[in-house]
Amino acid sequence: MILTQDKITADELYDVLKDVKVGGQVCQYSHKKCEELTPLINEIKALKREKNACVLVHSYVTPDIIYGVGDYVGDSYYLSKKAMETDAEVIVFAAVRFMGDTAKILNPDKEVLIPGLNDGCSLADSITAQQVRDLKKKYPDHTFVCYINTTAEVKAECDVCVTSSNVYDICINIPNDKIYFLPDKLMGINLVNELKKRGIKKEIQYYSGTCYVHEEYDAEQIFKIRTEYPEAKIISHPECNEAVVKNSDYVGSTSQLLNYMKESDNDQFLMLTECGLSGRLSVELPGKTLVGSCTLCKYMKSNTLEDIKRVLTAPTERDRVRIDPDVLKRAKACVNAMFEYAG
Ligand code: 13P
Ligand code: SF4
């Protein structure tokens, strides 16, 4: 679906984007809008060739970026692997800063550029390295597990990194039966419940951060949809609260949710995660429909085609990911531990 050719036409772009209708004007594409976007997309494609750059795009970013200039689109685990494997000299990471940081940690010789001007994340911003150091003094026997939604400095203080696609399995595989999970409180509670469900006894402590998008969903929405659309499958992200997770038919990372819908015989879903996945569904699985609503992440949605062109043309110091060499070395050990435990 990604338009990989060197040059595209407005008709080709419109053909891919015409059915996307999420988030009001943010993600709706008339033919006229596609005519306006096409020259900019073609300029970015030429810049990518000139600079030997690849563009990694998270599923929550707008569809014009995903399908117009993206090389790879997916969840944070998939994109981390692509960042590690790429031969390109420059990585443009259309997502949020912690994902760009992770790309730099995994492939430090590359120039990593972050186009989004509001590149935070309510989880990554909820805890500092100093707070982790203090917690480690309080819980000296615990293995410190951090969600990938953390800064490089926080990763440097932790033992193992996880993503939403592997959090349960990795925490089970860690030989220690005492785990401190940070920063997501709701994912921490879901972890406790999942281990209990699988009959695994571990002491789990967790921090108090939340994702401002996912914490808004509640089980009431699910009960309402189950009454109105009894055939619909309910799918959610593990950053949602325990009532949402317990009442969902499937829980997973953004890529796992998309795969679930792809493989399901069902064609009606309530999806409790950011709207970006709804856009991908309209393009990639047009036979499937969504019921209910979704919400936007202001950080992911701050990525624009104009900013991608800007960072490829004249990146500022702010656009470049720079990590202190000692922090990078320690954060790399934490991220590498994820790949080891993930198998
Ligand atoms: P994924 O790893 O599922 O892409 O999640 C990242 C994220 O920020 C979800 O809010
Ligand atoms: Fe962070 Fe939530 Fe946005 Fe994901 S959706 S980037 S967790 S604020």
C-alpha cells in the first residue's frame, strides 16, 4: 500500500487515501488535497534518495506520511528492528522522541532526525533517571523493567526494555521473581493480572505514569457497543485500564491489533487505541468496519510532511538525536536485553 515509486501522481495518492475518514479534517483526503500534497511528497522522495535516508513511521502518524513517504510503518518493536537493520545513512523517525532515541541507541552511527515539533509522550515524560535511581535504592532486589516509552536516560538505569508486543512474555522469561515495571501504571496492573491468569507467581511493583490517550477509554463504552453491535469484536491496547482489557476479545500492540483484524473472520470491530490504526484499517482492510470512536495523540499527530522536508533539508540541533555516550552504552544493554528475552 505504501507508494514506494520515485514519483507519484495525485490520482495514485487519492486512490490510496480516499476512504480514510478519521479525526475530522486531520485525516480526510479530497482529490484537491491530494493534488496539493503530491508535489511535497515527490520533493521528499527526491531528498530521501539524495541523502540516502529512510523514513520510519509509527501507525499513529497521519496516512499522507505513512503511504506517501514512509519506508516502514508499524509498532515500536517492529520499527526498532528496522532502525537496527537499515543501511540508510539517515533515519527520519516520524513518531515521538523516545522512538527516535531508541533508533539512535540501536544504530548510533546513523544520523537520526525527529520531525515532530511536539515530540513528547505522557508516559515517557512521567519519570526521570533520578526517580529510577531512587526507586532502585528502595527496591534493590527487583529487576527494573522499562516500557520502551521512556527516555534514553531512564533506559540507561533499567535492566530490560519491553514493548506492548512482548511485555508479558519477557516479564515471564526474566529469571527474577521480583520485578519493578515502569512507567505505565495501567500496563503494570494488566501485567499483574496476566501473570495471575497464566498461573505465574511474581511480585510486581509498578510506577504511576499513564498514557493520556488510552486512560480515557472505559468499560462502559464496551458494554454499550456489545448491546448495539453484538457481532463486533472488541480489541484494545495494553495501555488501557484493567476493566477495558478484561472485557476485550483481544489485547495487543498496534501491529498485533491490525494483524488480529486482518486474520479475523469478523468484519466489525470496536478498537480502543489511537485513531491512526483506524486510518490504516480503511486503507489496508477496506472490507472491515469500525464501530464507536477513537482519540488522537497530539504528539504523534504533530508530524507533518513539511517538517519531514525541513529536517531532510536543513536539520537544526533540536531535530538531531544526540545521546551522551555513557548513557547510550547503558541504554543499549537494556534494549539488547529485550531482544535476548524476546527470543
Ligand atoms: P506500540 O508499540 O503498540 O506501537 O505502542 C506505542 C505507543 O505509544 C502506544 O500508545
Ligand atoms: Fe505516548 Fe500515549 Fe501518545 Fe503513545 S498514544 S505516544 S503512549 S501519549
